[in-house]
Amino acid sequence: MKFWLRTFGDLRLLDEQGHATAFPEKGLVIIACLIAADRASVPRVTVAEFLWGKSTPSTSFTNLRSLISRIKNRQLELDRHFLSFSESRIGLNSSLLTCDVSAFGVAGPEEPLEKLALLVGRFHEGLFLEGVSIRSTDFGDWLAQQRERQTIALERALDIARPLAAKPGEIALVKEAALLVSLAHPQDEVARRVLIEAHDAQGEVNHLRSVFERRSHLLSSWAAAAKRSPKGAVISTKADSPASEVTATEAAVHPMARVPRLALLPPTNHSRDAAAAGIVTALLEDITIGFCVLNSIQVMAPYSAVQISRQTADKVAAFEHHDVSYVLDTRLSGVSGDLSLFCQLIYMANNEIVWAERFSIDGRDLARNHRAISRRLALSVASEIERHRVTRSHFEQNPAAYHRYLIGRQYFTRLTLPNLRRARREMKAALQESPNFAPALSSIARTYSEEWFLTARGDVELLKSAETFALQAIAARDDMADGYRELGVAKLQQGALDESVEALELAETLSPHYADVIADHADTLAHCSQLEAACQKIEQAIELNPLSPDAYLWTAAGANYGLGRFAEALAYIDRMTDSSLADRLSAASWAMLGDTAKARSFVRRARETHPDFDVDKWLSIVPIKERWHKDIYREGLRKAGF
């Protein structure tokens, strides 16, 4: 048995039993350098300059003599003399230990797939000499060269092994190696082609094509239905209609592909220019929505990304816990009138800055910057990413409208009647710049449906306005999810449940990772009494947006209540930031569990806000499809004391 020197990740010397053994760190660095260079010895002067620099030779030689003394003493204690010392040279006794970096040399397995697996394993352990801190310029240059050489060795091993991969495990290994090469060389077209081929070997490119075809089919069906409808409204889904091919249950039961996840963080230095920071925040939220149409990257909703980043000073650990692969961090710099946005894309696995860029945040430059960011992210993950042609063409052609739209988006952060009306005013200003600007049209629809909810007066005209603007957004861009989403919400509030499901199903097909669309779809399924499908879908939304808004949790609680899972419903309510919104549901749940005292306490709280609440009147207004579903609400609310 030999000692083992680990150089990838933490630099450690392990004894014959695999236990970490104390040894001077710079001594281990000398050993690693000799093994990596496949050399038996090196001049002392070279080592002194390598470890401490050339500027002060006397200090370097003094430090080297001290290091050699400590190495000799430790080797005597271990009775292992890995390094030998003469007046002019330092030698290595390679027979006494093995080292993980040897895999990148001539030695190692000859079988190509075995060699590739070994190299991939090394990369997953961490960077070569990752934890070593030596400030010498020579060492820094040498370390960068070694890491580059190791990446090239991995690329060569990949080229040799790729044609031999036949079994699923071998194909997965090739794909993994290709991604590692691409991450190290994000602009390397050869590595990118290798990765695409690896994906194609698993049918992923064919799957992407099938998604395109399904979207085209649904859009064609929608257009045909709109032509048959006198008002251009949605026609209810029938069992034999093309749109019913992707049913809610079918969509819910298929798990999401495990693809790289991205979190976008808005600037934290808002004090520099609060107005500009707000525009940038809205811009990043809009980019997130754009990325939601991509099947090769999964984007965390901005709400969760910001909340996670605020939880702890250790952002790396926090995002890793939520399976975030990349973070786009942003900062404002400059002075008012000449502000710029600094962005850096960070690969969370090793906190590596993959890319950094500075952009002007003048309103007319935003669309161009969005395209640059989107393109660079695609290169960084080095996979076949579907381009969001809606944002690329629609926004770039209308920069002034886009600027006003971003200003309006800020007011959706806190939903109050004054904010909704401010947002509507800005969106209408955007339409003055571009009358068919679809994002502004769909946002105006949202202001009307939210106003209907907040006022709780049952104003039908508000819902008609929401539907009208949603249909205009669809007419302007029939391949953009937001118009269908807003139409689905308006139809739900009007009680047109089948039409709501159809619109939201198409919205989700267009943007499969858009958490808010998925959550709205789940809410509609719950109102349609498809409660199991609703539970599965809201969990999918929560997975994409793990620090979920209260609306998500409310939907999940209601669906579980309808299924008789009263304890689960209460658990979701407990996770809400403002659980008072669900006091009636809490009261009904406790009543159904037999705890009358708790149920009564929630009834009292609910009556403080809505003293005139009437169960039968409420059930006559709320759109619920099945009678049994209404009956379980009525039973719980009556038992609670309403």
C-alpha cells in the first residue's frame, strides 16, 4: 500500500488506511508539480522562485531552507522520504506514493471509456490545487496552464471514447464529459457540437423537435377555433379536439427534465439610483420570463432568487441547496445620467465567474443588452437552447415601448389599486409608442383582473376589459404565453372553466418553465374539480419557485382540502407569509378535523375582515365545477360556525 496524494479539490496526503496525514502544504505542492510535470527532480532555485517569486531571492531561499527543514522532520516521523534534497536539487521518490493528477499523464487506463470515466471523476472532485493559496506569479501561471492542459486531456479522451459509447451509462458519461469541456471552454464550437451529439444520442433533440411540433399544432388549432368563434373567443376543449392531446393530467405526471437552473439577482445598491434600479429589476424579471420558454435551461423565479440571496451571507451554499447551477449577479455603477449595469454569470459548482459584461441602461439599449445576455448564457451551458424569438424580435423592434413597459412592470411588485392604475397608465404609454406591443396588452389585462379581485364587487365590466386586452395580446403575438395566461385567468373569474383550462394549457405549452403560468393552470384545474392534477401541477410551480408567493400555497391548500387532506391543507397555509388570507379555509379544515375550538378562532378572525360573509352566496359566486366539491366546502364552513 502506498500513500495517496489528492490534488483535485482539497490538497491532502492520505496514508495507507486512507486517513489524512499532516504534511507541509508547500511540500505537497512540490510533489504535485513534479508528478504533473513527470519529472524526477527540480533545481532548488526554481522551487524558491516558483513558491515565493523572483523579486527578493534572499527571502525566497531563506523560506525554502525553512520549508525543507520542516519536510525532513515530518518525513522522519512518517518514516517515508517522499522528497530528497541535495545542495542544488530537490528529488522525488515516486515509488512511495500515487497521485490523482497522474491520470492526466501518459500513465493510466488504456481503455478509452475507463480513461474518460477516471478524468470526469477528477473534475467532479474539484479544481486542481483548488484550495492552495500561493501568490507567486510563476505559480499562478503554471496552475492556469495545468488546468488548461487537463481540460484538453479531457477533450481528447472524449473524442476517442465518444464513438465507442453504446450503453446508456456510456452515453451518459460522454454527455457529462462534453458538458465539463463546454463549461471550461464556453465558446468552443467543437465542444458544443459534441454536447449536442451526446444529447441527440438520448433523443433529447428529437424531444425538443416534438415540443416545437406540439406548440405549432396547438397554435394552429387555436387559430382555427378563433376563426370559428364570432367574438374570437376561446372554444371549449372537446375530447376529440387537437388541443386535448396534451391533457392536464398527462402534463402533470411527466417529471421535468433535470436541466441547468439559473437564478437572476437584481442590483442590491438601489440607493445609487432607485428609479434605474427598479427598471433593471423589471428587466431581469422579463428576461426570466423569456428564458421560461427554453427547454434546455430552467430559471428560478425572481421572487425566490431574491429571497434566497437575502437568507444568508453564504449565497453559494444557499443556491446550491436549491439546485441552482448558475447565478447572474448584477450591480449598478456610474452616476445619474450615465449609469451602467455590471453583470457577471457565476457557475455555482466552484464559484467561477464564467462571464462578465457592463451595459448601458439607457432605455433604448435594453433590448440589445437582453439579446447579448441571452446569447452568452446559451454559450455558457453549451447545449441546444431554443431562442426566444418573441423577446428577441418583438422587444428589439420597439425599444421605447419596452422601456415604458419595464417602468410599468415595477408596480406589479405590490398589488394595490393605486399601483395597478399606475401600471395601467405606463402600459398605455407603451402602446402609444407601439400599438401592438403584446407584453403591454397582456399586462393591462392583468391590471383589470387583479382590480376585479381586489375590489371584490363582482364588476363584470372589469373582467370583460381583461378578456378584451388578453385577446388583443394574442392577436398581436399568438406565440407568446402571457396573452393566453391572462385570457385563462379572466375566463376563470367569469366561470368559463373549460375555456380557462384550454387557454392556460396552451400558455404552459408555450412556456413550460414559467412558474406563474403553471400556478394559474393549477388554480384553474382546482376550480374544475381536477384536484389531483391541480396538486401535482402546483407542486411543479413550487419546485420552480421554491419560496413561493402566498397565491401558490393557497391554491395547494384548497386542492388538498377538496381531496379531504385537511392536515396537508393547514400545512400549506402555515407556510404563507400572510395566512390571514386563508382564514376561512383554516376554519373549515380544523372543523373537518374535529377541533371546534380552533375552527371558531379562525371564524372570529375571518369575520373581523368580512363581517357579512355568507356561505351560500359565496358558493354561488365562486366557480367550482362539481357539486361534491362545493358540498365539502359547505360542510366545513358550516361545521366551523359560518
